[in-house]
Amino acid sequence: KQINDTLGHDVGDRLLQAVACRLRHTLRESDIIARLGGDEFIILLPEVDGLSQAKQVAEKLLRALLNPVSLGVHEVLITFSVGITLAPDDGDTWAVLMKNADLAMYRAKRQGRDNYQFFTREMNEEVMRRARMEGELRAALDDNCFRLHFQPQWNLLGGLQLVAVEALIRWEHAEHGSISPAEFIPVAEELGLIVPLGHWVIREACRAGRVLLDQGHEVRVAVNLSLRQFRDPLLLETVRMALDDARLPARYLEFEITESMIMDDIDRVLEILGSLKALGVTLAIDDFGTGYSSLSYLKRLPVDQLKVDASFVRDIPHDRNDMEIAAAVIAMAHKLGLKVVAEGIETQEQLAFLRDNRCEMGQGYLLARPAPLDDVLELLEVELTD
């Protein structure tokens, strides 16, 4: 699809022909190859001697497709995901074997592409569990079964002071208890529920900010925006209404966007961020250092903060490279007039290093774990008492 959209359908068709040719030359005469549709091919390997030989064929196919495909003036890199199922071990009908291969292929895609996966019985169970979750997720949104927990962010310089909280969604399931966002957020993305779920988070975050303010705590509430939410044409109106309904001044609301989102469409990103900034909210780039954003993009963005990804903090002070990277990011951010938040602080040594490098803010299990709003209020009361 990407090739069709960018280079045209003619180039896309030639690419499919070139891929089919490579596959044909890699396979035996007795093997059967056919195109299912789109960019999907099916290969039937008769007389395969079990897993070992099927694995060898899959690895040959992957090697055959590693090199770019030359299409006139264009050189195209392709990725390939292979799902493998064996007959009669995994099934003895065409429909069952096709379903199995499809499940294995999607598992391969989730593993990062350019790999292969064999079908397992657990994949069927995963599909059933996912199907149940889809129905339950829709009901949970209607029945208000979600909760926000808040991870405190602390001022690291001049004594620890709680200055912001990051809002993190939790699904309180009646039967299964608390379900991890890592499990249900991808499903919400696929179902198109991430936008209404995101609207709910924004509204609840603003209400939490109002509660904090009413208790005398000037603490920002940070909300993570997904790519789907960021593209939502109703985002600005949703934010405006949530702030108005909660009577929350915009400066107490913060939005975090990931570095990869910046690369999606820089002009559109600048337009959306500019509109959010005009509302008066704080803007931060999350997980900085894990994406591929250009520094020339960074200096154009109307953001206030960078969040150093936990992967660069985790091995401080034992990994010299991570120390150099973290120090360089902090220094660069300061040169650009940005404040820095470090994620994943778990040891006193990490805290000392960040303070030595003048990192303004931080969060992590050493300082406080995510907790319900009432627990955060207790933390703030203790802070006031101290």
C-alpha cells in the first residue's frame, strides 16, 4: 500500500512480480506458490520432513528478500513475515490450516517483521481471549470501568517537590481484576476505541487537576497522546471542553507526545502543537532518544520539556555510554531552552547523577509508584507538613 501511495500502482505491481519471482527461484519445483491478494502470498510445501525442514525453507525465503528490489530508478526495501503451519499435526482441512498460518503470520508481524513463527495451540487461545476482550472493552467504556492512576514527577533541584503527575489508565475488570494497559491498549487501537478512551482520559485528568488545585496543590497533570488521538479532528475541542467543564486553567494540563509521532507529518504536527500551545497547555516530548527525530525538527517544535527515556537511565552509573547520552540530552535541551524530565529513576546513584547534571525533574519507583489520586493527595499533605 505504501508503495502504491507513494510511487504509484504500476511500481507496486512490478514489486509484487519481482517478489513472486524471487520466491519461485527459492523454492523447489514441487512447491506451489500463489498470491492471495494485496501483498500476501501462500506457499504449499508437499513432502516436508517436519519442523526442521520447514524452518530451513522459511530462512531461505527471508534471505532471498533481504536485498532491495530494483525497479528502474527506484530501489525498494521490503519486509517479510512468515506464518507456518503443518499438516496433519495442526489440522487436516484447508480452512483450518489457512487460519493457523494467518495467526502465525500476525504473531510474526508483532515480533518485528522479517521473521517467521510456527503455529501453536496457544495462538487459538489468544484469539479467543482477544475476541472476549473486544466485547468487554466496549462494555467497559460504556460502564465506566476505567480508572486513572498518577505517577508523581518531582523537582530534583533544591529538594524534592512534587510538581506534576502523569495520568496512567487502568482497567478494573470485575472478574480478572486490574488489566494491564499493555494488553488492552493495542486492542483499543485496532477497534477504533482509542479516541473515545483518550477523550475519557483527558476529561478525568482535568477533573483530577481541579481536585488538586482545590486542595491547594498547583500540580500539572500530564496525559499521553497516541498517534490516533493526535490525528483526531476533535482533539482541540475535546481539550477545550474538558478544561472548561473542570474549570481548570490550561497551564495545569500537559500533553506528552512520542518522538516517533513527530516524524509522521512535521507540518501537520507543528500546526496541532501550535493550536494546543495556544490553549495554554504544557507540551512534552516523551521517550526522547528512542526514535529518529531530527534536531532540526526539535528546534521548531513549540514544546516545553523533554522526557529522557528510562532505557538511558536504567544502567546509570554502570554504563558509561548511557551516562554520556543522558548528560548530552540534558545539556542539549537546556541549550534549546527546554526543561528535562528523567524517567525510570530507581536508585540513589541515578538520582545523584541527574542532579549533578542539572536535570530539573524526574519520576520513577525510587521516588513514587503510580497510585490513585487519593494516595497522591496524601503524599502532598505529607510534603506540606514537612
